[in-house]
Amino acid sequence: MKHLLSAGDLSRDEANLILDTAEEMRSLADRPIKKLPALRGRTVVNLFFEDSTRTRISFEAAAKRLSADVINFSAKGSSVSKGESLKDTALTLQAMGADGVVCRHGSSGAPHLLATSGWMTGAVVNAGDGTHEHPTQALLDAFTMRRHLGSLEGRRVTIVGDVLHSRVARSNVLLLSTLGAEVTVVAPPTLLPVEMRSWPCVTSYDLDAALPKSDAVMMLRVQRERMNDAYFPSAREYTRRYGLDVHRMAQLPDEAIVLHPGPMNRGMEISAEVADSTRSVIVEQVTNGVAIRMAVLYLLLSGSNESNEESNA
Ligand code: CP
């Protein structure tokens, strides 16, 4: 594995290797000294063209816990605002030395372009591109489910909400099906993408029918900033039909868990009582995100000096 661009690129063995490695990284969090020297001398560039709290900070924490040097780039406040292109931004950061690039971009396919253009020689990790994919989010979600439910083989996962604009949904459907889970996607018809017909999952418009058969339910953020009103009836109507409140949550089996990738619209797709309930693993997802990102950086970059020297020779 040279890059991590899509959850769909991962075989079951590769996905399990990342999850198992993350389990080892997660155990470091309980130790007084949380750092490993594994990536000493390597440089990780966080290349963020879109806003982020969880992903950017957890990649930074992950790289630092592996003793890598970190360069943080945000489009806001950079020469992108003067019109500098992705190519020139990439060439500039490569000139400063980058063994790994973590890229978030509003355009689907931007990390793929970085990985294949030759503008940067290091490993590229997709940290969320447009409405396409967010593979490390899916990995941390699967990791969190696995810690609560054991093997995901045959487990029933329900993903609810604004699938049309969600890179998290696509990555989760692809990864969870690779890991053997049965995925149901529940959404209003206007918030389901047409290409979903080729996704390895079942679709439904009825949340109340899906909940009693779910081992895990993942609520998606309603991305109002990416939609016009034609997609979205009204906040009240959406919450009434697709929001998770304590009454709906009571339909879940006893051991079922509630996930949300964040940031949440409390009171819209998920009530505050549910988000803060004992079934919610939302804060744990954030903790697990650091372990997953440590595992991904470790697997992609340990030994990258040799491969970069070879490819530059
Ligand atoms: N889940 C997620 O990608 O959150 P951020 O946008 O805060 O990184």
C-alpha cells in the first residue's frame, strides 16, 4: 500500500492489518510516555483546503506521537487566496521535503491527483475529498465498532441521513462490506445519490423499521452548506422522520451503539440526550481516530526514506 485514497482499495487483510496496528497504537494512550520513535526524521504535511477539527488535529497528534516532523498547511491565510494552484502549492511543499501528505480538499479526486501527478513523491492520505471519500474516518468507525461488537462479520450497521453529500457514508459502506458487515442506508429519497445502486448495501426510507435490527447506528451530519432547499424539506420534518431521539433509540437492541463522525447538528440529526447517552461512542471515535491515523502513517511511512531515495535516484 503506497497511498490511502479510498476505503474501497483496501482488501480485508489490509483493513484488518490497519485495525490491528491501531489496537497496538491505542494501548500507548494508557502509558505515561505516549511517543514512539518509528517516524523520526520523516516529515508529514497536513494539506488542508477545507476546514477540519478532528481530522487535522488527530493527524497532527498521530504524526507527533510517532516522532515525525509536521508541517501544517491551511488554505485560509495561504497563497491559495492569491490564486495559487494545487500544483504550485504541492510543488512548494514538496520542495521543503515531505515524506507523507495528508490532504483534505473540497474537490473529489484531489488526493488522487496528488498521488498520480508526480508533484509530490511521498505517500498521500485522503483526509476527505468533496463528496467522495474519507477512508480514515471509516477505519476509525470500524475500529470503534470492533472494540464494542467484536468481529464485524454479519453485524448489522445502519447509516442514516444526508448520504448525498457524505464522503463518510461511501467510505463506510465500502469498508464495512469488505469486513463482512451488512449495511443498511436510511435517508430521504432526495438525499440518496443515484450511484448508490452500485454500492454494497440495502437502502430504506424507514428509520423505525431499521433500528430494531441494528447492532450499530451511524447518524450523518446534515450538510446544509452543500445543499439547496430542493433537497431538504424542512429541519422539523427531517428531524421528525430521520432524527435520532431517545424514543427512537429505545428501539435499538440492548448492546447496540450510536456513532456520529462529527461535527454534530445537535437537535437535528441527533438529539443532545442521545449524543450524551451511554450508548453514544462519539467521543471514543475521536480518541480512536488518533490510533487509526498513527497506524496508517506508520504503515505507509516507516521505511519511506529508503523508497523515496530509490524513486529519486
Ligand atoms: N469527522 C470529520 O472529518 O471531522 P472534521 O471535519 O472536524 O475533521
